[in-house]
Amino acid sequence: MTSLLSPELTQTFTETGTGPQAAPAWVLTVIWHPDLQRMGEQAVLSPDTPLALNRYQPLFSPLQAAAGWAQPLLHASISRASLTLKLGGDSLTLSPEDERVRAEWQGQALTGPRTVPLPAEGDSAVIQLGKRVLLCLHRAHQLPVTDNPLLLGVSSAMEGLRRQVARVAAAALPVLVRGESGTGKERVAQSLHRLSPWAAGPWVTVNMATLSEGLAPAELFGAARGAYTGAQVARTGLWAQADGGSLFLDEIGDCPAAVQPMLLRVIESGEFRPLGATQPLRSRARLIAATDRPLETSGFNLPLLRRLQTFTLSTPSLRSRREDLGVLARQAWLDTGATPDDLAEMPTELARALCLHDWPGNVRQLEQAMRRLALDHAAGLWPSVEALLGEPLRLPPDPAPPHPTAMTPPPAAPVLAAADDTEPGLPPAEPLAAPRARQSTAGIDRTMLLQALDAHGWQLKEAAEALGVSRPSIYNLMARWLDTPPAESLAAEQLTPLLARPDATLAAMARQLQVPREALRRRLRALGLPRPPDDTDTDTDTME
């Protein structure tokens, strides 16, 4: 495979000793730059030498050597004075040279030296330099040396996936692609087909969730004339249509139970029998399946699962490969037909949100956001952050507690108060006596989250202080533990009965609906509905 990296990055990366059997290197990747071609460029940190970040250093290497030699960031908003990064064990110290340095760590301004824990495996952090450049600090286990237009990204996760796809594509084996919704499982399947000996054959796809128990056998295997009521002509099934090519069964976890043993037989023997037929047929189709469900515990046919798992590929979530955001956003923008110059004008607030957002909908959600952005920009508008994302900004979980050398001392530990008036099965809805020190969200479960939110009438700022996390982290916790719809989706028909109650208050409605109080206030205003009294956080009315 030919390397797509410049000699500078290859040499620097090699000097760190990084490889499949070595410890990972810490890498800075450009995820936002007004010069869109700079997105994806990388610089490697040395564990022994502090790195000075400024307008003229270090050198960031382009992905393709032909695109030019390594060059500094050069943007005018970045100071000539340095932000120094020094690795130390499991921590990182960021030191602005003086007040000229404008920089942020995870969306928080750096006004002096600060020591922070390094991101855990699979996590990353965002550093903003000046007004317009954002970098991602992350681990890298291998260089991005392969190319696949369907599987974009400079991350180690995507490099590993591209290599796996290239290795298994030529094998006549079933492949199961697993990953969260929106991570690009169908693109992996398309890549397997295009790189396989069956590339000249048909590419046939079906979403198994759309097939009913009664129609699935005929859809997959076909039917002879008269096999069932209304079958006036013979029907060719998907297995026959895919003969000599690839058959992609998306959402295989939703395959009707009665069809699963039939699939097992055709995978093992290549033979299938259309409904009502007297003779079996054969198909040389290569099978690729995909799911975002835990098939082992969902009642799925285990022999079929084992056969599908002859080779398994996993698609990484977008939050675990944040370094790919710039490359993916640029391509999604260009796919709309918009020009790169238009994207380069995007306000810093939106660029920062794109880089910091946790993207629960993964690449699909990012592409939808870029389509909305292009549509609004064509009308001469730049949307708000929430309008662009389709939800409040979701930051990644807070890192571990600050390193002992961090400048801010922790406040006192919290004291929990008791109360009697509460929703059934939930802790009391009383205020927490004192805010916590900033901590990781990993130790906060659903009960603790609801207790804090109910106690403070779903005022997110106060609940965040009580839990000892940042306000954006509350959004991440709500998405993790709560499955209630956002306030923006509430209809007037849902809100009117609650407003009609004589004891209606804004906090009580927020508790009942499990939505932030401010978001509920905005929704009422948008629908032209009256706003109930805005009671205090100590109010224990739960509108039961």
C-alpha cells in the first residue's frame, strides 16, 4: 500500500516507536481551519519534548505528499506567542506564554497554566487556537496509509477498518458489520462489494426491518406462480437477483424468526427453494449483513449468528474518532454542491459546536447537519447552534478529576437533603445543599441525575453545580440516561392539559415532562401558549 502521508509525518511518527505492537503516539489533527484543505493534517507530540503551538510551529503534514510539504498553521488569528503542551505520564500541561495567546481547552478559555488528564482510550480533546482553528488531541496507533473514498478518515480506527475491508473483500465469506446507527455500515458493505471479485455483479440490498413475517420468504427466495393468493406470475427473490454479486441484508437483527433457519441453509449450501417450487435453485451471491443490535441477547438464531460471524467488522462511533470531523464535514458540504469558500466563512460559534458536539447520530447526523447548513447559507443565513445540530450542544463526558497540579482547588463535598414529596420510584426532589467539585460523569447514574434535576426544577445550571459537572455535560447525561423527547418536539396537545391544571407551574411541568425548564419556556412561547408561574427550585409539586 502506498503511503498518503508526507515524509515529515512518517519520520516523526516512526521516531515515536508507534506501530501495531508499540504504544500509541499522541497526535494533533486539524479538525477546523478556514483553509479547508488543511483539515486532517497532523503533527505528532514527543513524550520527551514540550511542543510549542503558535502561528509558525509546529509543522502539520498534509495527508498526501503531493499536496505540499508540511507547514505551520499560519492563520492570522493565532498568536506568534506559544501555547506550550507538555506530556507528563497520564496528564498534559498547557501553558500560554502570555496574554497574547488566545486558546481554549474543551471549550474553556485558558487564562494561565493548566494541567489536565489526558483523554482515555477512545476519547479525545479539542484545543482552539486563535479565533478560527481547532485541533483534536488524540491517540494514534497506526498511520493513515490507505485510501478508500467510501471510508474517509485519518483516525487509527478508520485506518484499521480500511485494512480489514481490503483483506476480507476477496474472500467468499459471509461478513457481519456491527456498529451504532449512523456509523456507515452500508458504506462498509459497499466497499466490500467494490473491492471483491463480485464487483461486476449485482449489488442488491434490503432492509430486513421492512419485511413482514408473511412476505419475507417470497421477498428473499422468490415464489412460483400460484404459490400464494395473488401470485399470478413467478417472482424472483433477492437471492436469485444477487447471483454473481453481493446481497446486503441491513438490520439483520429485525429478520423474522421464521426466516432465520432458511437463511442459515442458503448460507451453508448456496441452495434455496422459492415458495411453491418443486426444485431448489442455487445462488453464488456473497452475503453481507449489518446490525446495531446485540444479537447474542435478543433471541436471534444462534447458529445463524455464528455463521454470519465468520468475519465481523465493527464501525467506530464518530465521538470515538473526533479527529475525522473536519474531513467528514468538508466532504459532506461539498456533496451538497456548495463551494469550499462558503464553508470557510462559517461563524466560529458553529465551527466550535461541530467540533465539540458528541454526535449521538454519528456520521449520518453530521451529514444531515451539513445539508441543513448549506441550505440555510444558500438563503443568506447562518443557523443557531441548536438549529444546526437539531438538539442542544452535547459535549463529550468530562475527563477524570483534575491533576493535583491543576490551579483550581476543589470545593467542599455535597450534602444531600431528604424530602417526602417525590415521584414514585424516584429519590426526593429536594435541593442539594452544596455544589460538588468538578468530577467525571462516569459515576453519575440515572437516579442521581433525576434527583438533581427534580430538586432544582429542571434548571440545568443549578443541577450541574449540584452534581459537580459542567452544564454541557448535563445534556450528555440526559441523552445517556433519559429517553424522553426534546422540548422542541412537544405538541400543543400534550401541553394544554398540563397548563389547565390549577396547580400548574413551570418547574412542575418540566419535572412531569422531563425537559429543561428554559427549553420548555421557549416551546410554550413558540406555540403561543401561556406560561405558568415560574416557581422556585424548592417547589416540591410534581404534578402527579
